[in-house]
Amino acid sequence: MSGSLAGDAWQAELDRLRAENAALNEQVKLLVLTEQRLYRSQNELDAQLVLVRALALFALESSMLEEPGSTLSRALDLLGDNFPIDWAGFVHPSVGTGEVVVSAALGEAAGSHVPRAVADDVDTWLRSGPAALWSPNATESDLPCWRLLDAVAPGLVPANEHARLANLACVPLRGTGAFAPGVLVTVSLHPRPAFLRGGALAERHLPYLSLLANHVDHALSNTHLTRRLRERSAELVHSVERLESTQQELLQAQKMEAIGRLAGGVAHDFNNLLTVILGYAGTLAASLSSGSPAHENVGKITAAAQRAANLTRQLLALGRRQVQRREHFSLSEESERTVDLLRRLVGEDIRIELRLDRAL
Amino acid sequence: MGTQAGIGRSTRRSTSEAVRDVVAQAATGLGGAPAQFCLVHATARHDQQAVVDGLRVAFPGVRIAGCSGEGIIAEGVSDESEFALALLAVRSDELTFHTFLLHGYDGDPAGSGAALAAAVNGADRGDGIGLFVFPDGLTGNCETFLAALEADLARPLTIAGGAAGDGLMFRLTHQYGDETVATGALSAVLVTGRGRVETAVSHGCDAIGLERRVTRAEGGWVHEIDDRTAWSVFREYLDGDPQDLNTEGAIYLSVGVPFPEGASDGYEPYIVRTPMGLDPATGALFFPGGGFAGDGRIRLTRRDPVRVANGARACAERIARACPERRPVFVLQFDCAGRGKQLFGSRVSESIVQPLRDALDPAAPWIGFHTYGEIAPIGAKAYYHNLTTALCAVYADP
């Protein structure tokens, strides 16, 4: 009897322990499921942080890039490294041609794209400044974005059942300066493991792509403005130099005018004195017998006074006080007279030689 | 001249440009000498043939081994981006590198083991110091391969390596052998000469729930656990009521297989096995490591990031303690694809790569990849592992 009771007690204890174990096991399951959700959230948050960090770094770096090509290339690198994409390109309509051009594309050499013709509705759509969009399936859609992709990257999306795996996202570019408005087109051709790489290109990527497009617009706008600012600065420097040079010339001209005016004033008064000297010298010469030593001396006084009068005329001409008139003259004689004046001015250490053609 | 090794790493999308990058970087470590051996790992989106072709052009006649990976490890960096390439280039007076490529591993892993053993026996003149193997990570039973290999080797060798991956797409992996790229195959390199190889391995998983028993298994396929379909047991522990074995589930939840009595040699009580495939029709799970013979006792396990990071660093410390006065000529790190980005997010390098370098040798040339399975010895026997770091330091005796 007691053995049976003991056996029952053991069985009861065993059942209780089994029930406890089963309950604990259920709790473990719940904990494990909760932990998986936590990991998933952490990973999603981490992936978002990585994207935000990459975009912030791009915004900082691209503000210092001086070539539009470098900005586009850096943006494409960011896309390739951080988004599940197989193709990306900056696409713009050509002015008035019904064609589109790719300014840069992932993994393709810069400048390797030729303009491509697109249908009118695709051209209209592109020029209308389309809103950001995401299209999950190449086979089920005749959207302009897919036909635009066919035009700029022919054969990229396979024309078979794999087309349904292709996803496309399109975000607008405002354009600035030489960088025309258009769209940033990104495509994933096949899905990636969702847990590791965020799956294929998805609608949730649109805000980040739009942010990148905005950064590109800003960076290119900055580049354009910086370039124009530099050009204007260079022009301003040149203009200031010219102004300074003109001011110097004006100053010199004013100086010369002042000197001329002074010299003219002195020459005028001196000329009046010479007129008196020449007058009295003429009267005196007339009263003396020709050939006498006194008459000869008066002749020398008259000659010296006439030379002085010539000098004053030149000074008056410099000061523009003498009336200008046109007359025939001997260039050789005028040159000799001018040189006579110069010799007095330049000093003894400068020799002036004249070689004249007497016919002139 | 001793032994020189250089490392290169590139994330360029163009394979030819990436090869040019890694060759230029690795060449600086060789001091102008040509490479005799290249170990290379590329992510699956690269043009695999262009990788080996580019290396053969850069280093004419060079021996090449390696495989595609889920991500690459080079110096202090783990990189699981879609386009990543890592290169170790070596020239040595003390060490010789014999490369092998065995086709048909996927269909006959035991035959591949025997064939590799025969090839190694032919090259090993009693001076073999280590054998590194890189099998396809999607097919073949690696435990079967290792058992056949060790059974036929003329003398014991340190065996380590990693199973090739393909960016968690689980479609096709690649293995390299000199100028050839293969799939479903096995790449290997035997290192002979004056030197030694030190290895350490660590997982970082905790057992969860009650002990269970594999009640029906065949090769790497586990059909039933506790007389229920294996998938139904797994699903109970996976969030979101998954209809298929997705990457997230495969990486989070695994199976711990207990060591035979006395064989753990101070290692953890379990070897971890991760399922790589599901037969939806039967609910059977495929484990490339196999190894469910015996009494079939198992525990479900979950990875723990703190244990993972601490265990990995302990591996480096263990090797450093084993060779305190010596510096490795290069270090190989084979780390599970499930321990990278999806466990540590953007902090993989800081968590399980750079701390290992700091602990072992911050200046040592360091290469590796994120695998679909790691191979490393416990005691004297080589095992296939999942969710581990397998760390190997190669030393040369001058």
C-alpha cells in the first residue's frame, strides 16, 4: 500500500516537473521570438543609421567638391555601396530635341552616353518634373519610367520572367546652372536577402533617394555658384587694376597740366620782358654804325633775346597758352630746336644725337 | 629573404579594377618580389573567372586557392558589401604552397576526401604543416569529406578552412584552383616547409529549451526531431510564422550536437550546426555538416552577440599565448556568415575582427571571409562548424 502511494507521489512529482518544464519551454520560446524581433528592429535601425550617416557624409564632402563630375561620381558610389541596386543614372531631357542624355551612370565611364530618342509621352513626363515614384515590376507596367530606362540602358532588364523581379525608383532632380533638371533612376534586377541587405529596391528607399537627389542638387548648385563667384572675383580684380592704372594716368596728366600752367605763366611774363629788350636792342642797333663793335654786341643781345623768345614760345605751347595755328615748317629745324630745349632739361650725363633728313 | 606577405582589399564594382587595386596593395607587402601563392576571396557578384585571370596576369605562374564568400575580411575590416575582394599574396623561402581543386565534391564528398588525401600524400614530404580547405558551402556533407580525408592522410595535419558562400542567395558558390574556377567543388592548399600552424575556434551560442533527439536522419538531411518533422520543431522557435527557411531563421536558430564523451578537449559542450536547406514537401532540413549519427541527442541553440565577440577574442588570445615570442607570417580568419552584419550591424569589424588583431598581432597580414561553414580542429580531429570563428596563424621558422 505504502509502496503504491510512494509510486503515485513520484508520478505526481514527475508530472508536475514535466508540466513545469513544458511551461518553461513555452516561456523560452516566447523569449526567443521576442529576441528575434529585437534583433530585427536593431538591424533595421542600424541600416537606417548607416544610410543617414552615408548621406550626411556625402552632404559634407560634396560641398567641397569643385567638379560636377566628382559630385555625381561620389553620389553613384554612395548608391552602389548602400542601396540594393544594379543600375543608377542621372537622366535629363535634351533641350528641344525629344532626346534624353545620361550625365553619369553607375559603373559606366563618364561621357560614354549618347543622346537617346524617347517617345513623346516619356519626354513630356520627364519635362513635367515628375514626383518620386517606385515601381515594383517591369513586366506589369508601361509606365514612362520603365520606357525611359529601356531608352537609356537598353537590354538591362531582361525581357522574360525575370523582369518581374526588377524594381525601379525614380526621384526628381531640380537641376541648376549647367546641370539640367531630370531624374535619378535606380534599378534592382533581382532580390537580395531581405535580412542582410534590405531586400530589393523598395518604396521605403524613396525618402533616402530623394534626400540624396536634394544633396546632389545643392552640391551642384554650390559648385555652380562657387564657379561663378570665382569668375566674377577674377573680373573684379582685373577691373580694379584697370581703375588704379587709369587713376595713375589721370594724376600724371593733372601734374603735367599744373606744371604747364605754371611754366606758361612764367613764360608769358618773361616774354613781355623780352619784347622790351628786343625793342630797345633794335632802337640801339639803329643808332649805332654798322660794323662797329658796339653794333655787333647789340646784335648778339638781340640774337640771345630771340632764342629766349623761342624758348618762351615753347613753354607757352606746353601750357597751351599760345594760340595754336597750322603752318608749314621744317621738321629738321623744329627737331633741332626741340633738342636744344631738351638738352637743357636732361642734364649733362645724357647725350642726344640727331640724324636728320634735311629734305623734311 | 624569409617570408613576405601582402594584403589587398577592394570594394570596386569593376572586377578588373578591384583586382588591380588588391594586387597593388598586396605587392607593397612583398617588397617587389613576385608572389608564389595567392589566397583570394571574392563576394559572389564579382566575375569570378576575371578574378583569377587578373591575378595570373599580375603574378605569372602564381598558385591560387580560395573561394567566393558571403563577405571578406582583410586586415582589420569585415566587408559584406556586394562587391568585395580580398587577397593574400605570399612569397617564402621557408614555406611552399601546393594548391588543389577537386571537382565533384557536391556529389561525392567522401571521394573528394580520399582524392585530396592522395594528392596531399604525394606532395607532403613529411614537412606538411597545415591543410586549408574551401569546399562548396551549399552541397556535400563536409563531415563525410573530413572523415574520408583524415582516414587516408599518411600523417596527421592541421586542417582548417571555410565553406564557400554566395551573399546569402544560396544558389551557387565558387572555388578557385590556379587558373580554374569551379562550382560544387573543393579548393585546397597544403603548406609545407619550416613552420607551424596554430588554430583556435569558438562559437558563441547558448542552448535553449529541452534536450531533443534526432529520430530520423540521412546524410546531412534531418527528417525528424522527436518524431516530428524537423521543420515543424524549428518553426516553433522562429518569429513571424515563416513558411520557408529564410536567412534570418537559419542564422538565428541552430542545432548543438554534443561531442562524444571526452572528445571536446576543453571546447564547448556542443558543435553547432546550421540548416542550409528545407525540403518543403517533407519538412526535412539540410545540414551541410551532417554529423547526426550516434544517439541523436541535440539541443536547439541561439547565438549570443556578447558570447560571440568574447569567444572570438579568446581565440586570438589563445593563439598568442601558444606562440608568445613569435609573429605569424599571416593569419586566416574564417568567420560564419551568420555572425557578420546581421548580428553586429555596422559594427562587425569593431566586434569580431579588429579586437582579434589587437590581441594576436596588429601588424600581421590578415585575411579571411564570411563562410557558410567553418572547418577547424578540436583536439586532433577536424570538425565542420557553424556560427564560429576559426582562426589560424601561420608561422615560418627562419
